[in-house]
Amino acid sequence: MATTPIIKRQKQKIRGYREYAEVPLEMFLIPSGTFTMGAPKSEEGSRNNERPQHNVTISEFLMGRYPVTQGQWRAIASRADLKEKQDLDPDPSYFKKPYQDIDRWQRPVERVNWYEAVEFCQRLSKLTRRNYRLPREAEWEYACRAGTTTPFHFGETITTDLANYDGTGDEGSYGRGLKGEYRQETTPVGYFKVANSFGLSDMHGNVWEWCADEWHDNYDGAPTDGSVWLNGNKKRSPLRGGSWVNIPNDCRSAIRYNSAGRDVHYDVIGFRVVCDGGRTL
């Protein structure tokens, strides 16, 4: 009988704060550290754009516990008085119904392009007087891994009891893991009630998340200090984490997606915010 490998669950004291920017926004402290970014050739499904692996040293920052929700988006997007560069649609998402009696406003916002996500961060910064922004790609992977080196922060595999992705079909399993279900929609943030050792949830699947960097085809010459990586390509930015429509291979910690331009509105793309500083509990 097939068995699923044990899922690793690490425990760590979580520090952070709750921002009351119209609606609550939970921010968790991501501690300083050094990690190996990217995937080895031996990792199932890994791609050349995830290499060469390289060590990156990250300074501490704060990151949203979840992707930005529809409710949080609506609260900030409705504030025309905070406008920086562009108007925002307060309700852009495709999925507008409750999920299993859970309020729809707890779903992650989607159909938000890169420029709109940046505008959200700028408005939130103006409102709270903190520096909110999109995560740098190295920060995102460091926060996702939370000290792990396996394909997922859960361990060597993943299941649809732990994350929202397409667990059916020929590619519905990963490694020695089992196939699962395909929900065909987003799930409310925190629905699975599991988190990595930094306290972050929904890092695998649900919605792809925008990063601040400009796209590079591989890690040749990548910065080793966690800084934003720019090359003048202002049309594309990395997306991380996978989504509800993707197979498990596309939800790995190292996965990088580049097919979407910064101006697209897809129901598989959302974002998460980081903050450069702030009080901690």
C-alpha cells in the first residue's frame, strides 16, 4: 500500500504585529539569516531558471501572514484620498462567492497586476506611515523555506490537505506523495490552518505572488545580499508559489514563473506585502 512521507512541521516563536489599516493585516517578523536559493538538479521537476544555487544573506523584515485578501484590498483600493499614481478597482477578483460558508472577503485578491499591487503598497504606506512594498524574490523564497531545504516547507512532498492546487491527473502527485483533489477556485487564506516555522501560510498554491524584481532567466550574477535585482526589463517580474490551477511541481519553494507580463489580470495571481520595519510584539 502506498504511503505518504511524514510531513515536517517545525515550531518557532512568532513575533510580529497586527496592522489596523481599515481591516486587520497580520505581519510576522522574518529573522535575519543565510540560505541556499534555488533548486539542485536532483530535485524533481526543477528548472534551469532556478540555478545556479547560491547562498543569500537576508536582513530581517516583516511579511504578511497571508496573501492580501479581497477585504484588505477593498479597504485600501477604496481610499481615493491615498492615491499615488493610479486608480484601483475595489473589487477586481473573479471569485466573488463565499467558500464553504466562509466569507468571500477572506479569499485572496486576484486579477491584480504588478502596478496595482505596487499602488496598494504605496497607499498602505501612506496610511500607516510604514514602508510597505512587494517582497524581493530572495526574501520571498527565504520566507517560504523558513529554514528548510526540501521542495516544500512541509517536506519532500505536498498534499491537497495542506495546500490548494490541482492534485488530480497524471501530474497530480509529487515524489512519493499521493494524488488529491482539484478545487478549481481559490480558498480563503489560512483555510488549511498550517504554517511554516516563520508563521506564514499559503506559500504553496492558492495564488501566485508578485515580487519586486525584474525577471532574469537564471541566477547567474544574482545578488547575495537579498537586494532587489534589476536589469532594465520593466515588463516582467517573477511570480512565486504556484496557484489553485497548478500541479504540485509548480508549487515548490524554488519555482519561478515568468510568462506573465506586469500588466496582466489573471485569476491565479495575487500578492503578499512586506514591511521594512515596525514595532514587534
